[in-house]
Amino acid sequence: MSNMRTINFTLNGQEVSADIEPHRNLVELLQRFDLFGARESCGQGLCGCCTVLVDGKAVSGCLYFAVWVDGKSVTTVESLDAEGVLSIVQQAFIECGAFQCGFCTPGFVLMVHQLLKEHPSPSDDDIRHYLSGNLCRCAAYPEIIEAVKVAARRA
Amino acid sequence: MIPFEMVEPQSLQEAVSLLDPEEPTIRPVAGGTALMLMMKAGVFQPTRLICLHAIEPEHARITVSGEALRIGAMATLSDVEHDANVAARLPVLKRAMRTLSNVRVRNVARVGGALAHGDPHMDLPPVLAALGAKVSVAGPKGHRELPVEALYSGYYETVLEKNELITSVTVPARNGRKATYMKVTSRTADDWPALGVAVSFAHKDGTIRDPIVIVSAATEKLTRMTSTEKELQGATVDDKALARAGEAAAAEAQILADAHGTAAYKRELLKVYLRRAVRQALAEG
Amino acid sequence: MKQVGREIPRLEVRAKVTGRADYVHNLRLPGMLYGKVARATVPHGRIRRIDTASAQKIPGVHRVIAGEDIRKLIAEPYYGPAFHDQPILALNKVRHVGEPVAVVLASDPHVAERAAQMIAVEYDELPAVYDEVAAMQPDVVVHDMLKPAGTFADLKHLKGRTNTNVALDYHLRRGDLDAAMARADRVVEHTFKTQQCLHLALEPFVSVAEPGDGVLTIHTSSQTPSFVRTEIARLFGWPENRVRVKVPHLGGGFGAKVYVKLEALVAALAVLVRRPVKIALTMEEQFYMITKHPTTFRIKSGVDRDGKVVARACEVFWNGGAYADIGPRVTQKSGFTAAGPYDIDNINIDSYELYTNRTPAGALRGFGIPQLVWAYESHSDLLARELGIDPVEFRRRNVLREGRPQASGTAMKDAAIAQVLDAIAARMGWSKPFDRGHGTMRRGRGIAIGFKASISPTTSVAIVNVSADGSTTLYTSTVDMGQGSDTAFAQMVAEILDLAAEDVRVVHPDTDVTPYDMGTLGSRSLFHMGNAVRLAAEDARDKLRALAAEAGLPEGTNYPPAEIFKKRYGMQAGNIIGTASFVPTYKSPNAQTGLSDNVTPFWMIGGAGVEVEVDTETGAVRVTKLVNAADCGTPINPAIARTQLSGAAIMQLGFTLSEDMRLDGGQVTNASLADYKIPGIRDIPPMENVLVEAEQHSGPFGAKGLGESGTFGVSPAIANAIHDAVGVRITSLPITAEVVLRALRAQAGKPLEDE
């Protein structure tokens, strides 16, 4: 198709390129790289299941055109245990039982990474503020809040 | 989503020239968070999007000129949230950001888009309107400036031509005026508001001077409440005066029913929250 | 080390936090086509014409398929667990907005989506019925003739019935209601209503069908893989062994993903086009799949001077929507307990499942129980107020004690009702002074308890495989959708075979590999499959002992399995397969009286205590404390059990305060997460979750199911707390701020205008 364009970007630390049309979103682009941790669920940027970091900032992959990552750095949940070691946040989620079905978990984990980067000792209000855009239908919210606190103490 | 073309102008002039006043399927896109929702719902099916990212650097700055604060239209909402000058001069704006959508949307959505979208439920326009802010608009015939409250002509409608772009918004010096914004949600905490009330006023000798009262979300478009302002002008902040102002606001606002509540209920909310907003503005300083 | 009772993390934690957990969403197969469904735009209408020509012309469209195309493949393309009433794609008629009418297949989902929008359908619109009570009259009839599936004996009498919307009527008669009402000191009657809600799993429904050589494989987000296999085989007229159903991780189910949902459609499409077909719903489309029954419940009680309930009449109308799904089971099974966990000698229950022109309703975390508890516990509170008795004390006087027969005639056994009530009262500090607020902020508190009979009789089969190195694998068709069943079962196997639970591998459902299970629903897995798993592990243990004897090892010695295998086979070879089936006993209720002395293998008990603040100027309700308690038997993994309790309560909090599927002329007007509001992190009150430990003697290691118990008490406890705070009674869900303000204004004689 004539709208196809080639984009070059950094994906979890590696230089990659892709041919993609403007109407496709970032979640679709990641699926081409067999990365499924970012999931389109509500499709409206409200549930956070599609959270991806672009140049270090969390975005909703379902509301972000794939072509926009041209020249940028994209980080997905799959990079957090690149060395085979879970991140502090992931470890805290496990210890606190901060999920049930797990579908929303990668999004929460990435949001908590951004939270702790910007607020290393977050207040309860900071935690709720950063995570108010992530939904968990299994409602593991109390355990998630606990996990953030555990991770913050260790970070 | 249906395929479309995306072009990336390298200057503001080029961007304006690529827009077509007669063609509704061509639109500018900056953050895209609102536009993509419309595209996914099928209510907007573009043939071409004019991506403004290439002109971002010069239009994303937040600067202080004299006593005023100028926010470039390409600044993200999180740029505004974390800007030191905003925090120091306009704490009300920083506070409003915290409950505006969510962190991911604020990381991407731009000030220009938040103003130009015309959805009456948005939080940024009422705050800026209450602060007396003006938007600068670029079009083929040059620049013009208009108050934020004059931007809206209807539900999702603005007075902007299809080939005009907001370039910045300028917030005048606060001069000690009190200001606050109250977002009232009627279902869950992260809901769109059932009602937004933004107020600013000078407070001298225990009385309210030169109030600006803005109502959003419950009305078809952001609305400045001039009768309510008259009621508040010179009033002392007490229950009686605030109740009178609340009644005036409920009578003045053209409140609509929707999933957040009936018009009758939202009128009650307005009476209560106008009072609470004035008191909160005083308390927040 | 003791394995049962350990609070180990779920087995699959690493996969979930790294985003690598396997969901059907991730699956893409060579040659796979994406299907996009074109849906009915009218609530009730005869299909005059389906025009697919312009959709077919879109470049990239592989094929467009409508109901008549399916009929060429399957002569009777109707499915459903209770009634064979649901067409794979609409035939002749549509019965609710959003019903699938046609499907576009394309390699690119965007192309399929665009083409699906181009399908034009002409209808002769028919009058529609939306309300469950109105549907009792046959003015509008949703189905021309009732077609019970034949699996259930109690539906047989409905076969061939016409001119009715009643898909099941269940009647219970215990004692002499009229005489008891006449003798009662006071008779009090109320009507309560609930709204239409939905499960809204964050993983929307998704299924992939993959045609193969002599077998059709279905990868699906299902809670009932065994049922899917049986039903797909029945539709095609194939033996079951030609259908293979695989379920990896499930991104939430809550009762939505039971029986057949997308599976019949993808199966038919894949067979028609001889390529793999995937259909993944959007969030919006979930609003047209399955919901929770709206209900109207008329409840009337006679009480004596001492506050003892002597008679109770219950009339419950269940709004089942356009297709019966599992609604008839909800109507009957929950009908057993509609009178509440109280010892009442004279009871009439009439429970009706109605067809209407709404999205079908099924089971949602409680199988109808939360709707019933909403009514009978709101009613209990009003009775206590009427009599001037403290609500906890009123319940204590009336609750069913151990061994007493419940309405159906089945005795309460291992049912810690009074203990749950006491636990809540204790955590609430019920006997202590309570701050009632002041000015425009008023405080109140309320409690509620409920109970549930398990769905019965149902079967579970488990296989435990001990390999020659001693490592052990468990095969079950239970779907772990986050409730922790894999982990709990591994703990049971480990306990019996003296292993560490973390070392037991649990194979996810694959009907070619894992044995039959009725389904992961109704909190039945821990009890039913748990019993099968325990027995299968014991079978393996016994076989290992026999193997040791064959190998000449002395009895009673504790050789590791690897050494036994080596000794017996001369090398690392062979394996031990332990198997077991479990099905509890059950007695069908008497057709006339609805009574049976064995309706359930175990009882679930749950309740809640709530403190609220009500803003009298806006009606806004803030829950400031939420105590959840449930009888969990002996918990296998207390940490996971507590999160089940907590999660269920928060879900019910949404159904109580904000969730409401709105209809306008049969159209859903809020089919998105922007407009249908589920609880987020800022909506969560301070909570205490209390596991009331008891022993379920017939359960594995004393355990019983718990996934639903946390939902029971939340809604009425909140309404009771609001009444306590500001003196108004809310009788319909959801309890929005506006509903409360309107009630306050009406009470003050200054009602708000309607619009």
C-alpha cells in the first residue's frame, strides 16, 4: 500500500525497523515483534493493559500511532527481566499477590516503574494518582498498593 | 481503523497550508488521544492527518513573559503538570492536572488539542478560562487572539476555522486572585465529570471582586456565568451570599441530562459546588 | 513439609509479571483469517434482506458469511446449555441489539472491520419487551417455541411450549404459608430491583478455530473446555474425539466465558473456509455477549412478637434476555435459597426466567445469589427496624443453625452462618458507640449475610502422572483464570505425594490431554476437582507403593519414586498414572413441592459489614470501611483465598454503586469503559477480609469453594448503612449519588424534578 512507511526505532535496547501504515497502533507494531505483554483491552486508554514506555514515558499503546515511534526508544514489559532477573517491582508484585488473572499486570508494572522513577517514596495519594488509569477487574488493588510500597522500600 | 494518509509539515505555515477549510476529513493531529477515540468509534474517518510533531520543539515551550505565562500548544499536559513556573504561579493548574484523565494520556495529549477538541467534559479549558487565559491562533491570514471562553460554539464545536491552529495559550498574572477548579464525578473517581466548576476572584476587605465563574461538563459547551458573577461581585463570603449565587448559577446554566445525571440533579450539584468552589479557592490561597 | 495451608505465590507468577503468560490473544497461526461480526441494530425484527455485496468488494476481504451459509454446514445451528435456542448467526429473526448477523473474514482485522460496517441488513421491526415483569405476559413473544436442550430433566415439560417468555418456572412449597401469614403478628412486603451489569473481563472474548487432519482444534478463552467440546461435536454430528479444545491462561472470566460463546461461530467459519479463523471481541462487543440478570424480587414476611420470621413468600423474576444461556439453572439453583439463610417453617418461592429483547444474561460471580441477597437482606434490615430490634440481633434469632433444614428441605451441614455473622459484627465493633457524623456529612453502618448452594450434580476427573524421575504432573480441565486453582491443586498433590507444591506441574486444559470437567464455575472447582485431584494423587501414591512391592522393596520404607522406578525397570523408565473421578450425590427437587433433602454437596456462606458517609447535599456515598467475611472451610492457600474474597467484594461494590448497562429503545447507550464505570484504584475503601475457618468434612482437606462468597453481602450492607445514616431506603441498584439525593429530597417533601 502506498501509505506504507519504514520506521526505525529502538525496541528494548535493540535497533529495529518495520514497514507499517499510519492507521496501525503501537500494540499492533509490537505484536509483529512477538511482544504480547502490551494488550489492547478497553481500546480507550482507560484500562492501562496496553502500557508501553516511549522515550521513558508511559503511553497507551492502543492510542498511539505506530509510526510515531520512528526515531524513538520503546520499552515494553518484556525488557524488565532481560538479564533473567525480575525487577524490584515485579518481585514485589509476586510477593504481595498483586494480581489474579494477570492480564492487566504488565501495564501496572510499567506504570509503577514510571511512578518510582518520578517519586521514589510515593505517598498513598501518589500511588492512587499514578495508577488511577489502570483497571484490574479481579480488583487486586489493595495488594497492588502494598506491592508499590514494598518496591519503594527496596528501590 | 480505516487507512489514511499522514503528512508531517516542517513549519507552522506549512501545516496551516496543508489544512483545508472545506474538507472535514483532513485534520491536524498532535497527541491524538482524543482523535483516535473518535476514529475507533467510527465517528471520524480521516483521509489525511496533518501530524504536528515536526514543529513541536518551537511550540512546546512554557515561558514567562513579563507577568504572564505562555504555554505552547504542543506542550504535553504532563509538561504543564511538571513545569516549575506553572507550579509557582498557577498552582490551580498543576492541581487540576492530577485528576485530568491519566498519566499516560497526559504524557501524550497536547495543550492545543485539549483546547481545540471542544468536548465540554475536558478539565483544562474551564481552568484556563477562569484564569482569564487567551489562545493565539494561526491561520492563512495570520494570527488572532481570543479568550478561552470564546473558543466554544457548541458540543464538540469551536469558532476555529478548519485551517486554523492554536499556537499557544497565555495566562495573565494572577495578581493575588484566588482560583480553583472542582471536578465533580457522579459514578467512579476516574469518571468524566458530571460537572466542572472553575472560579477565580480577587478577595479584598472580605469581599469578592471581579469574579470569573466557568461551568463545564454539565452544559453543551464551556460557559462563563455572567449573571452569577454579578451576584458574587462585592459579596462577602458567607452561606447566604453563596446560596444566592448558587441559585443564580442554577438558573443561568443551560444544563443537560446525560449518563452522569439528570439536569435537575446537576443543577443541585452546581448550587452546592459553586459554594464549595469559592470556599476552596479561599482556602487554597 | 506440610503443603496444604502454605501461602505460596501462584505457580504462574513469573509468566504473568513479565507479560509472557500465554493468552489466546497472543495466538496467530499461518493462514489465519480474522473475523469481524456485523451485528443487529434493532432489538427485535424479522430479517428481510442481508446485503453483503459492498462488503465483499472491499479489497482484502476473503469472504462474508451469514446465517444461511452456516445452515448449509449445520442443519440445526442452534446451541445453548439449557435450551438450543441461540443461532450461530441470526436466522430469520434477531432478538437483541448486537446479535451477530454476519461475519467478514479477512487477513487484516482492519479490513474485516471496515467491511463489516458495509453490511446492510433490512428488518421488519417487531415490538420488543425489555422488562422482566412485563415479559410475564405474552404480548411480545421472543421465541416462537421453547426448545429445551434435553440435558436437564426439569426442563422437559417446557418442550414445544408456545406463546410464552417463561423459560423456566421453579416453585417451592414448604409448610403452610397462608396459615402462617394469617397467624403472624406483622406482615411486611417489599419489592427490590437490580440492574443489568456485565462481567467485563479485561481480556475480551477471543476464540480461534484451527481445522486439521481429522480434528478441529479450538483455542479459546473459555471456563468450560469440556462443554465446548461436547457442544461443538453435537452441532457437527461428530464424535467428541474429533474436537480438541485448548485453554491457556484466561484474562478473567467471572462466569462470562462459560458454555459456548464464540466457539461455535469460529468452528463453523473455519470448517467453511478451511483456514484458521480468529475472532477477538472489542470491549464494546462484550456488551452484546452475556450479562448479569436484572431482577425484580417481591418478598413478603410474617414475623411474630419475638422477632422470629414465621412465613416468607418470594417471587423472583429473572430478566434472561434474548437467549436462555444458563439462566434456567440460575433460576432454579438460586431459587432454593431465595428465602435467605434463615430458619423459616413456611415458605413459598416462585422463580421465573424470562426471555426479553436484551443481551442474554447468564451467571456472574454468584449465579444469581447477589440479586437475592440484595433483596432478602435489605428486607431483613427493614423487618428489624419495624420491630425495633438491632439488625445483628434480629439475624441471630433467625439464622439457620447447623443441622436445621433449609427451605428446600436439605439440612445445613458445615455451614458457618452464625460464625460469619459474628465475625462481621466483631470486626465492625458493632456493640461499641458509633460516630454518626454531623452537618451535611452523616455516617451509618450496615451488615448483610447470604448463602449459596453449589451447582449439583457435576463431575470432575483428574490425572496425576508421576514420571520416572519422580517429577509429577497434574492434568485437569479446570481453568485457572486467576482464582489460583492450579496452585491449590498442586498443593494438594504435593501434600499426598510428599513433594513441594512448586515442583508439581499443572497442565492447562486441552481436551486431547486433560480429562473431563463440567466447568470452572459456581465456586465448584476447589471442592469438586479438588476431591478428584486428591483421589487421583492417592491413587498414584497407592500405585507407587504397589510398584515398590513389585520391585521387591520392603513395605513401609520410604524410597524416593525415582529409585522405585529404577529398581523396577532397571533404568529411568516407566511412569505411574493416578486417576479419579468425583461426582457428589444429588436428589432432584420434587416437581410439585420443589423440595429435596439433597440439593447441594456444600454450602457457601458470605457476608459484609459496611460503614458509609453520606453527603446530604449531593447524595454522594463514600464507603469508609468494608469488612468481608466468608466460610472458606479449611483454606488450602489462605493468601490466595483472601484475595478472592477481596476481589469479589470490590466487584460487587461496582455493581452496587456505579455499574449500570443503560438501554434506550433496546440500544445499549454506554457500551464502553468510558461510560460503564467499574471500580478503579481510587474507589477502593479500607477493607478487612476475614476467612472464617471451619471444616467442610466432604471437601478435600476440609476445603470448599470461595470465589463468589465475597459478593453476597456487599450491596444490601451498603443500602442498610445508608438507611442507618440518613433514614432513606434505596430499593434499586445501582445506588448512585443522584438516587440517594432524590430519596433524601422526597423524604424532606421537596422532591427533585424528574428531568
